[in-house]
Amino acid sequence: MKSYPIYNVWSNVIPYREDQDLFLENASYVKLRSVTLGYDLSKAKFISNAKLGFRRAYLYVTGSNLLTITNFSGTDPELINYNGNYDGTSLPIARTFTLGLKLDL
């Protein structure tokens, strides 16, 4: 839970201005953006011995937006609006996985 300073209504501080830092928090983060793992299937005996019509087969899997490490109280520190403010209304960045097979004929 984020703790904010107590606002005194009788002070001369205007609390909801764009240029003040009353509700500012640290949004630093570390992100694992993309990882690809692959295996050359042509080195396997069942592929190299078979007459399948291709010289090489490569199987791969790619993951994107896999991990975000942060103490930020929002969903993702990258989701800021056009003014540079986080308002929590942006759609989250999707975690995606891609599985592929590359064949060299």
C-alpha cells in the first residue's frame, strides 16, 4: 500500500496541480522484453536419417513481455499517457508467445 503525505486543507498548498510532486512515486523497473529459444532438429537422428525433402529444420519459441520487476503501485510503469502521467486507463501490454518451425529446402 502506498502512503501519501497528509494534506492540510488550511495550508496554502494546491494539491492537484500538474507541476507539483505531492503524489509522485518512483517508477523505476527492470523488464524482460523478449526471449527466444531454439533447437536445430536436423541434428536429431530421426530427422537426419529420414528422407523428408528438406536439409534443415529449426524449431523455436519466442516470448515477449515476460517479466516486470518494480515497486510501482500501478499495473505497468510503461503505461503513461501523452502528458507523461500515469492515470491507469491504458490497456496493458500483452504477454505473447510464438511457436515456429523453419525449414530449409
